[in-house]
Amino acid sequence: MEINVIRTNNVEIANVKSNEILIKDVQSALDLMATVRYETNCDYIIIDKSSISEDFFDLSTKLAGDVLQKYINYQFKIAIVGDFSVYKSKSLKDFIYECNNGKDIFFLPYENQAVEALSRV
């Protein structure tokens, strides 16, 4: 795992890169938050969707809701970057739409959009 800090608009964002799945369950999501906060002191995270278990994107597993609730509880903001058009679930599309209209969680296709979204909140 590699973590780079992006500084923009007086916000520091941890850009997390990995060739492995980093978020498999709630505990691994908490571990990622702790690592990011310890190593960078950032409360904003960008992560590629390829670093998140596919179970996360199946809302019936409740993994997305459980993980994202932890991020909100610990006052982290997260942007997940990738191509979400591969998912056909209407409920997932609705979930992504609602998240993108909020201020804490974003699902965006490109890293530069994630930086922009997180730096304006």
C-alpha cells in the first residue's frame, strides 16, 4: 500500500494506492482509517474501487452501509474512484447518486474529480 498526500484548498487528502484488496470487511476498513490517520493525519481518503471487495458493491451484503457508517462516525470523508457503470443494480445506482449529492462519501470515475469533491466540502 502506498499513501500520498494531496494538498489543495487547505485540505489534505490521503490518496491510497494498492494492488491488493484493502477493504474486505468492517475491520479492514477501520484498519485502513487508523493507518491513514496515523501515517498522514488526514481525514479525507481517495481509494480505487479495485482495492475494495466486490461484496461492498452488492448492497444485500450490507458491507457498504456498515463500512461507510464507520467512516461517518469517525468523521472521515471518502471518495471511491472507478467505473461504476458495470453494476446493473438500481438500488446501488440510487445509493451512489445519494452519496454523490451529500458531503461525506463520493463515487466518482476519476481521481481529479475525487480531489475536487473532497476539497470543497
